[in-house]
Amino acid sequence: MIVSLRHLLRWIVSSFRSRGYLVLENLALRRQLLALHAQRPRNRLTALHKLFWVALRTFWSGRSRPLVLVTPRTVVNRHRAGFRLYWTWISGFRRVGGRKRVSKEVRALIFRMVAENPSWGAPRIHCEPLKLGFDLSERSVSRWIRRAPRDPDPVKQWLTFLRNHREAIAAMDFFTVPTLTFSVLCCFFVIGHDRRKILHFNVTRNPQALWVIQQLREAWAYQQPHRFLLFARDANFGADVVSAVRDMGSEPTRTAFGCPWQNGVAERWVGSCRRDLLDHVIILRATMTSPPFLCPRKHLPNSRA
């Protein structure tokens, strides 16, 4: 009954409209039907359809009433595409020349020295190719050291360490969230390995070492901290953060270069947060990533080791 009454009211209102307005509205609705039937199963607009809507926007002020083609998912995808284009355009002004390509011979030499001398670091290995006449920087050597094949035994030792000390391990990490205005928010969190509980969460635009130290103090304000605190080799977790963690009574433990799986509990929580929430919304401001909105402090099953 209510639907019939609604259609009747619309018919009465439309009878008082001008003929030109009704013609434009019918034209818009017909174009939508053609677009819906032309592309299946996904309703993508062709260049002709987009040109039509651009022209209609210029000549018709009431275009927004019958327009129902765009879904929330499409808006989110277009915002991400705009975010990528914006930062690609920004980074284009800072483009510098790339480093020289490292030959296969030098890479094989680096991998061999890493395998035969596990205690050598990048400065020591960098000296050997220079003696042989190879011109490369220490940073390039460090980059290829991280890609060298590793012995599986240390991997087993790390997994054993995580299983045996699960109740005594906490991890901290950052992840970024783009906003509507193409700026970037840095989200910091501390998570316990025993019950996957979020111990602390906060958001900032400019992460610094002093800010991280203050967050760690708030995470264990009146409690005994975990025995081990696991974190990546991030620039924000420098010497000041390591010293503060030791002063709190916890042992700082860094992950290896290029090994995010060693901090798997934190990485899995970030992935779940993106899939369940951040992939479906566009963040407008920093308050939308506050703990009540983004982090409900829920416990995950203990079986997800």
C-alpha cells in the first residue's frame, strides 16, 4: 500500500514538471539501462557512457536524482587509484638516477662469502670485492646480503623460540593508512603473543623515537612488561627505543633483514585489520583510526600460532 501511494505521489509531482525536464530524466534512465545490460556480470561504463554523463552534467541540474550506477566499492577503488596517482606524481619531482647494476659474478661472490663466513657483515664483505677490482657501494652489498640463501636451521630455531616463549613475548609495529586527502597516517600497536590481545594502539602523522617510547610506557603503565619485545628493523625503532625497552625490564629482539614472517603475529593482525575494515572504508581524519573505531581489543583463538 505504501509503495503504491509513493508511486502515485511521484506521478502527480511529475505531471507538474516541464516537458524538457521529463525528457532529460527519461534519457538518463534509458542510458543507465543500456549500461547495465551492456556489461555483465560487472557493470563497467564505456568511454561513450562516461562522455554522456559529462555532457549531461553540463546541461541538466537535476542529474543526481536518477543516478544510481556507482557502488561504495567503486568509490573506494577510485580513491585508491587517485592515491596512487597522487603519490606517483609527487615522487616524480624527486626522481634521481638509479644505482649501477650488480653483475651475476659479483652476486655469486657475495652469496659465497655470506655462506662461508656467517659472522661477516656488510663492511667486511664490501672490502673483498674492492680488492678484486669490483666497483660497488657498501649499501649494494648490504642489499644483496639480505637476499643470500639462508640455512634452514636458524629458521627452525626462531620458530622454536616463538613457541616456547609465547606467553613472554610481545610485538610492536607500524602500518600506514591513506586518508581522503591523500595524506598518510601511521598506526602504532603493541600485541601480546599469548592471546593475540592488543595491549596499546595509537595514531600519529609524524612517528618519532620519543613518541614510540611514550607509547611503550602507556602500554605497560602499571604492569610488568613482557620478557621479550619483538619488533622490525624500522628507523623509528632506533637506539633510543632499544635503550628505553631495556630500562623497562624487557629484552628487545629485532627481526632479521627482509624477514617479516618473524613478526608473524603482528603482520597477521595488520592483514586482518585491512581485510575486515580498512578495505571497505575511506578514512576521513585521524579520529576514525582511534582505538574504539579500529581496535576493539578482541582476543583471537590461541590456536593461530
